[in-house]
Amino acid sequence: SAGGINGTQALTITQNGQTASLSVASGGLLTVGGSLSTPALSVINDATVGGTLTTGKIANSSQVAINTPKVVLSSTLEVSSGGIVQLDANGSNAAAHMMGNRDTRGQCTITAGGSGTETCGITFSRPYSTAPLVVVSPTGSDPSVVTGFAVQSGTTGFVITFNTSRAATVTFNYMVEG
């Protein structure tokens, strides 16, 4: 049928009430209008996806660039040993943020009954494979309430043991890496 890109005739395929088109633009660019479902796809240079890309695996020996305001993962994003997740690729110090969840950052709050030893614990939604690194910091308007603290982490959560100088609500900010 007529259409295509830059006046090039497109191949239109209709099957079971569904229509897709295939055309070749200048420079040999293959354009698929509609969905493409294939068990394997090899791209030598660049690939551009204008809609949703659903894949079981993306493998590349050099670089995968994703230029989108949002990437949704339904499984694990794995970066191999020596790999880096860089949020600001061009050095512009743009406002790029990596959001976490309760297993990676948050607050632990309890009401301390008075002077003495207290604990505050967090249980992870999903266990880590090894005990993660946990960094905590007491927060609040009166820093003299917490007089000392220690953290014990495990694969399923962590416990902050701390001393208080008086009764108060005590909050610790935490970050977990593992």
C-alpha cells in the first residue's frame, strides 16, 4: 500500500484483523509499523524504539543507551563486576536520582521510655544474599537524646541498638547497600 517513509512504498500485512507495515527508508533504515515479535533480534549499529520495548534479555558488549523519562523493570537489573550505573552520562550534573524502596533507604522510629538502652529494627521485604552494609544516622531536633548506637545487619533485616538520655521519640535515617 502507499505510504512508507520518504515516498518509499511500504509493505502492509493484515492477518486476523491486525495490520502492520514494513518499509525501508533512506540509508537502509528498516521501519516496522506495529508490533514486532521475534525470538532473536541482532542489531549491528543503532536501534530506535518509538513505543514499548518488551524483552527477556538485552545483551551488548559495549553500551546500551536508554533515552526515556521512565524505565520499568519487573525483575532484577544486574550490573556485572566492574560495571557502573551512571545517572549523569554527560557530566552536566543534571538532577538525576536513583529511587529506592524500604529495603534500601528509609527511617526507623520508636518512642524511648527514658534513659537506657533501646532497639529499633527493620525487616527487609526481600532478603539479601549476604548481609548488606547499613548506614544509620539519628535525626531530630535534640542530638543529645541518643548518646551512642550500633547496627547489627543480617540478610533479612537490621537492628539499631542505642542509648538514650531521656524519654523521647527517636528516629534514625538509614541507607542499605548490598
